[in-house]
Amino acid sequence: MTSIFTADKIKTLRKLLEEAKLIVITSHRSPDGDSIGCSLGLYHFLKKQGFPVVVCHPDIAPGFLQWMPGIKDINLLESEPEIVKPLIADADLIFCLDYHHPNRTGKMEELLVESKAAKVIIDHHRDPNKDFATLLFSDITSSSTSQLIYDLIESLEKTDLIDELSGTCIYTGIVTDTGSFRFSCTSARTHHIAGEIQKKGIHT
């Protein structure tokens, strides 16, 4: 398992989760399979445990991803600013998934920077903005941010809570960012995770 999920950071994240009255999951503009997969994978995982969590994205996912479980639960800044703006402003904890700098969120950047919420970056792109993050989980060797969400869940010792919903989303994110396991970013770890998720009865 990747070493970025250290015991101290996981302890801090547990505390942030337990104390948060509102958790917001965000990702970059012009979404792809990984940004949607990691967002909804984490969303279903946290929701299953009763955490007060919502997903807010800058804009709509492409048509080929509209089948994904929970896609209709994503609040879009582009079309629903009256919903998204207060959610980000009122958040206690914001997950920043699959982007290394808030400028990748387009018009959402200003809202994120102004928010007083704790911000947790989970990403696999180079040169993350360390000053922006309260907690930073960055691994450029990972195939995808969706793979990192699985690593996070494993570090929390809660892989038993991955089900058809969260598993389908995480798997989709991994598949799309690895080109169906053809790209060089695919590792033995990637295949292992994919195999474990398939045991959850996911839709592929």
C-alpha cells in the first residue's frame, strides 16, 4: 500500500471527519472518469457511514458517465450556484480530489480559497499546492485518484464497507484513467485493487 497515508495523517483525517457537520467533495472542471469515479466512490463510502456529505463539481459530467450511481446527486456550480455557493461556504471539511491546485476548478476556485473549511487534497498529479491543503495525500505513481481513494479506505481499515455503489465508481475511475489497464501507469497494485473491487459485485 502507498506510504502517503501515514498513521499521523489518518489520525488527523479521522478527527476532521468526526467533527465535521458538513463535508463537501469537489473535483476539477471538465470532469472525466477518474474525477467522477473518485468523487462518487468517496461519497458513497462516507454516506454509508452516516456522514453529512455532498458532492459539488464545477460543471456537468460527459454523457458517457451519466449512468454512474449517484451522478444525479452531484451539485453543479455551473447550473446551481445558489446551492453550491452556500454549501462550500458552510462546509467544515472539503475534499479536493483529482486536482493539485484550486485553479483547476475554474469558477469554483474563489469559493474554495475563501472557505474556512479544512481542505484535504487527494491527487496523483505533479506539484500539488501544499499551501492550500490542510492535509495532502499526493502520489504521482498512482494510476488514478480513484486508486488513491481505495488506498485511503484501506488505511482507514474499512474496505469491508466498499459495496456495489462505491466499488463501481472507484473501479470506473481506475479503468478510465488507465485506458482499461493498458497505460503505463497501471501497476500490480492497480490490478490487485481492481480484483478486490470486482469481488463486491460491481457493475462493469
